[in-house]
Amino acid sequence: LFGYKSNKVSGFFEPIAHSKVDDVILPKGFKYDVVAAYGDVINEAGDTFGFNNDFTVYFPIDGSNTHGLLWVNHEYSSDVFVHGQPGADGNYTAEQIKKMLYVQGGSVIEVRRDEKGVWKLDTQSKYARRVTGLTPTKLVGPAAGTKAVNGAVNVQGTFANCSGGMTLWNTLLTCEENFEETSGQAGLDATHYGWVVEVDPFDPTFEIRKHTALGRFNHENTAMGLSKDGRVVVYMGDDKKDACVYKFVSKNNYVPEMGRANTALLTEGTLYAADLKKGKWIALTIEAVQKALKDEKFKVPSLIKATKEELAAKFQTQADVCVNTHEAALILGATPTDRPEDIEICPFDNTFFVAHTNNDNHGNIHGHITRFFEKDSDLGAMEFDFEIFAAGGRQSGFSAPDNLTFDSNGNLWTVTDISSGSLNKGVFTSFANNGMFVIPTTGPNMGVAMQFASAPVEAEMTGPWFTPDESTLFLAVQHPGENTTDPSKPTSTWPRRPGDTMPRPAVIAITGFQF
Ligand code: FEO
Ligand code: CA
Ligand code: CA
Ligand code: CA
């Protein structure tokens, strides 16, 4: 049990049972603090914490495990809880659109653990700020300023920020996932969204940039590592049914002494998609796409709703590959998979893990986690092998794996995302609420899932992130009470702080009782 010998959240724990309780349930010996919830004021300027928090990343201040900056993604809005009324049927007022864009994006908050062991938000922080759907950003890389993005370099804001990742140079990447709805409702050019976006939480003067070299799709996340010869490798999931697994490899080498200037590595390199039949990475280049389309034997894959002629007209330059990445990958024979969401590189052996949430198009109802083995354990390799590491279902006890993170014991932590419409119904009944599970990647319990946390009603736990010493686990509790139609009768009341009259997505800090 926690507290015997270590102060790590990642130490021993007694697994919990599935639960339908409207609260965050944790094993014996653990507690949680609500650090920031929707609508909380985060700084002296009066900026407020956004809605539906997702990815979190902790940046220590002066190396501290009890004081730092926390970046938090805000993925999407809610008519009921943001505008106070259900279903506007897509007809929003200008004021509502502004609010819908404001509650998405991300927050930089300053957090501290006090002498009593409670994590709190510092509202006097000089760093705390919002990045929203209204914040100026710019496109960088091969597609910036091209016809493929209608000439744009400077674009408005970021939204639909799902998961993300940290860079090796202490900035963060936040990923635009299901951007189509908001860009449509707000009347914004869709080619300006669906990118990986870089932010420096410590420096508001660092231009927020969208890295077009990393492709445009329903970006879930990034997982960054180095090839054996020192180039930066970024693995990425595209969260939709029948979508591919990607990696970007930079042209130039990472130079630690150059610090943040390494951001330039993400503007030049090669984007690859995985062919799971051949175990090969396919380079997504305009030359290859044009060659494939010119081949007389080429048949348009059934997942692409376009003719060969339309595709030939669409793919003129590398920028077109950046903007229409999923189509380029399918044209070149990359393998459609079952909603590839989060990806994590195992810190011990350079294997990487992909959460395939589910895909009811072909009966993968509970999803699975796939482990990839790059040739010679080199992240820059062009060949790989893979296996199903853990499968969702009754036996494993989890369904719909989504975000992943590793602890220093080699355990993989995963959170689940059974959609709130499916929870506690039919074949999802036995799982009860969504939760968090720990799965060892080595040893006698390899592949066995043990439940660590259970989410409030209709919520999903997202964005797990440990402090470097693993004494705290940050977790974002997203969309509690999502099926509410009447705001005066919410289906969840979590987190029930004094004065709360509705459920609020919130970031929590999980710690042990004892030191
Ligand atoms: Fe936003 Fe793929 O979850
Ligand atoms: Ca996710
Ligand atoms: Ca998800
Ligand atoms: Ca989600």
C-alpha cells in the first residue's frame, strides 16, 4: 500500500472495483485536490479556466516537485454548461461564438503544494494566461503561406485541443483534434486547424506556432524521442475510425545546447505513416503521391470519397500532402486502424504503445493497446514489428483505452473513454464509470490491468501527468454530467465545491496521505 516506503503515487496500491459513484474514487491511502475547475479565475487580469480540460503537462519551477506551471488543454464547449441552454442547433450569436472560442485552447496556471500537502492555484501568478480560439497564432513549415491554406501565415487561435506532448526543449505541443465543428460554427477556414501547436508556457512572447510539417488530421497527441543518429522523432495518432499511425523524423539533429531554437527541427523533415502489413514506414512525399496516382493499376481506396482525377488535381505540392495527410497516407498504402489515440514511448526499451480506442465499423467494441518494436530499437528505423499488448473487454476489465503515460517502474497508465452515451449500458454495463488503469509492461503481471481510479458520472479522465518524482499525479476530469439536458437537473454534481451549482470539468492532483 502507498505510504510504506515511498511517497510515489506510482508505488503499490490496492486496486479498486468498478464504480458508478458520482465522485473520483481512489485506492486506500490516496486523496485528490481540485486544482482548477471551469470558470475559475487564474490570474489578476481575470482570465478564467476553460471548459473540458484534457492534456496536462507539469513544468517544474526551479526543479520543484511542489511548485510549477501546469499547462491544461481545453477540448470543446458545451451548450448546456457554457451557454446555459441546450442545443442552439448551430445557430449561435456572435457573443456565444466568442465564448465558445474562449473556453477552448489551453490554460497556463501556476500551482503549488502547501505545507499541509494541498495543491492550490496561485491566482497572483505572473505566468498564468489563456491561449484560446481568439489568440493570434501562426503557421510554420511547408504549408505556411501556400495555396493549400489559402495563403495564410497568421491565423486565429487554437481549439479542439485534445492531448499533446512535451518537447525536448521545454515547450509543449497541443493537438487540434475534432476541429471541424467549431471551425464550421465560427465560420473559420478549416485548413487553419487540425495541426500540432507549440507553446512556451514560460514566455508569452514566443509566437504560438502550428507545425504544418507534422501533417493535418484529427491530431490526438505527440510523443517525442530521438533516433539513434540524433534526429527528433514524433509519433502521432489520428483519432478517427480507420485512421493511420504517423511519425515525423526531423532532417537535422537535436542540439541540446540550442535550447528552444530546436523548434526549427519541427519545420523540416519527413512525415511517415505505418504500413502494418509490411511492417514499414511509408514516406508521405508529393513525388510518391503523384507517382501512385499516375499508375494505371491504382484504385482509389474505398475510404477516400473522391475520384482519381479529383485527387490528381488536389495533390500538386508538398503543402497539399501536409494539409490532406490522411488521404495521402491511404493513397500510399498506409494501414487504416481503430482510432489511434495516445502514443507513448517506453522509457526502458524504446518500444512505443498506441491506444486504439475502438472502431465499431468492424466490431472492435472495446479497443486495444498495441506495442510497436522499431527495428534495432531505433526510433528512426524504417521497419517495425508489433503486437496487441492488451485488449479491452470483460477479462481485462477496461474498455476504450485513450491517454497513456509511463511511470519509472515501467508501468503503463491508461485512462478510458467509453462515450457518455454508452456508459453503463449493454456490453459496457460491467465497466461502470470510466476510469484509470495501471498495466505493467514487464514482469509476472505484464499486460494485466489494475484499476487505480474511477471517474464521476458521465466523465472521462484525461491527461495524466506525473511530477518528476511521481509524488503527484495530475489528471483532468472531463465532461462530468455530459448528458444533462436541463441545467437545473444535472446528471452529475461533481466536484461539489462550495457555491458550485453545476458539474465542472476540473484538474485534480492525486497524492498519498503519508510522506
Ligand atoms: Fe479527444 Fe481522441 O480524444
Ligand atoms: Ca483523448
Ligand atoms: Ca477519446
Ligand atoms: Ca474526450
